Amino acid sequence: MTRTPVASPRRLTVSAYVAFAAFGSFWGVWGASVPRIQQQAGIGAGQLGFALLFVGAGALPAMLLAGRALDRWGLRVAAVLIGALGGVGAGLALTAVNLTSLCAGLALVGATSGAADVSMNAVAGRAEKIAGRPVITRAHGVFSSLVVLASLATGLASGASLPLGLPFLAVAALALAAGAALFTTLPAGAVAEARDSVGAADPAPSGRWRVLPFLLIGVLGALAFASENAHQSWSAVFVHDELQAGVGLSAVAPALFAGTVAITRFAAGGLKAAHAPAVLLVGASAAAAGTALVAAAPTLVVAGLGLASAAAGTAVLFPTLIGLVSRHVDESHRGRATAVVTTVSYLGFLVGPGYVGLWAEAVGLRGAMAAVAGLAAGLFLLTPAVLRLSGMGRPARPRVVKDAEQAAARQPSARGA
């Protein structure tokens, strides 16, 4: 038997937060830079929409490949990917001068960011498992906060007429530093879990990989992400068209949503694993009720209250699902399990805005918001059955592992291996 490499829980937790901070910074800069990139590429709205499809096209296969890479080479893969994402983003900003170069750059960004997404969730899952305390939800809160801060900073840079590539170069430097810190902190090589030192329960027998439980959890994640991105993409349009808000005031709606998501993730970050099923049900019901309130809102104040409720509800859903997966998977399968759940969930993220658009064409924006409330209601109804079928309805009971020496001390036979 070989010694199990286990990083210090504190250092691994910090590594997870660093990864999510770099990831959020990148997407905050990107989101705020889209109009300038479109102008630099010299393309119209229709061509921009076509180019953005390449993000998903690059991300989906890369997510699945990242899971296998993590299981084969270990969590340090996350360090390489986070560092690479900053460089890829800077390259996109500097080379996107026409539709072709923009599409190629976005496909590469999608692949790198999708793989990094899986990897950093695996890092956070490992940290939460060995520390025996919540990490994932707060890590997602770090991501949301950095998206908002980086967006605001990029907006200020644009207003000052600074070069387009400058914010991307700043993020590239941050990502490289984060990648270097991750690489030195994370354990080298793949981790073969010692079950008596970490004490996790796997829905499948040890050593056997079953994809179905994680596909089921991914379906819940897809419903959660579809609801979240529907609001993020359409809330400004809704308050502008249905409540006759001005353009400036309409822009507050997605900011309100993103800010509430960040605050909720930090506030809910201390909830224990035993509360996961209840968190999912409460989150889904809050998302459904809030979205229904938005659909019926007669004023901006009422719509704001509904949007805040929907944001608070959706904020806890995906991190809680990833936490469930983390506590119910063998370490040798962590990468693939995280990849399956993240990839299926990401499909919902891609579909969400289009789902609203289709309903809006048929029954108007208020009817479309009611249809989004239906997604959250469906998640509420499906959650108990999915948790039962996946074997994740009962929380695992991980034991805290302080460091590698403590883990080895609990396994006397490892010393003579």
C-alpha cells in the first residue's frame, strides 16, 4: 500500500479560493470587454452571437477531458489550466481583429475555461472533503464577487480609454501567479484515496466507476444554471421592456442579481453537509417564488424583490450539488465525477437564455419569466427522487485530515509498503 498524498486542509482551501478568484476575474473582464472586442473585430450583433457559440463548443469536450486528466495526473492540472486561461484571454484580446480570429480565440477560451472550471471545482471538493467543513459555496462566492469587481474595474478602464488588452494582461498576470501558487500547494501526482483516513461514502462500490448517479445530479445542476443564466441574461431586458425603465436603470438588474448571488454564497457557506437536501429544496422554492414575482411585478421595486429572491435561491444550488458529489465519490474518480456534473450542468447554462427567448416569442417576456419559474419548480419536485436514486440523499461523514503525516499515522501498513 502506498502513502496517500494529502495537502494541508488550510492550504488546500486557500488554493481553491485563489483559483476561483482568478477565474472570476477573467470572466468579469471578458463580460465588460465584449462591446470593445466586437468593435475591434468589426462585426455586427448577429456575427457576435454566432462567435459566442464557439465558447460552448470549446468548453463541453474540454470539460470531460479535464476530468480524465485530473484522475490521471492529479490536482496540479488545475494550476496549469488557471495559468493558461489568463494567457489565452490576453491572446484573444490582442488577436480578435475579424470574425475568423474571434471565433478561433473564443473556442480556445471556451476549452481552457471549461477545463479550468472542472479542475477548480475538484480542488474545492477535495478541500471540503479533507477539511470536514464547507468550502465550495464560499469559493463560488469568491468567484461571483470577483466577476463584479473585475467588471467594474474594466468599465472604469474603458471609460478612461485605456487599451483593450490592458485588463486582460492584468488578469493574465494574476492567473499566472495563482497558477504558480496552486502548483506549489497542491499534492503532486494522482491521489488514490485511503478510505479509512478520509472516510467518504461512494454511491458505487469502491473501485467501480458508475456515471449514472452523477448524470442525475447534473440534471439538477442544468435546471439550476438554466434559471440563473436566464435571469442574468434577460433581467435588464425585462425591466426595460415590461416596466419601461431607462437603459441606465435597467443595467442595475443584472448587477443586483449578481451581487445577491455573491452575498448569499458567503452567508450560506457555513451550512453543514447534513443540510444539503434542505438547502436544495429551500433554494429551488425561493428561485421559483422570486421568478414568479418578477413575472407578475407591476413596479420596479417588486421586480427587484423578486429578482433578489430568485438570485438568493439559485445561488446555493450548484455549489450544494458539487458538495454532494465531492462527499460521495472515491478520490480516484473525483475528476470524472466533477466533469460529468459540471458538463451536464453547463448545458443548462447555455440553454437558459435561448429558453427565455423562445417563450418570449410565444407568450411575451412575462410568460417567459413564468416558464423560468417552472424550471425552478421542476428542480424542487425532482430533487428528492434524484438524491434517492443517486445514493446521495444521506450525507457522508468525512473525518478531518490535518495533514499528510496525520493521514499516514492512521495507516500503519503504509510505512512498510
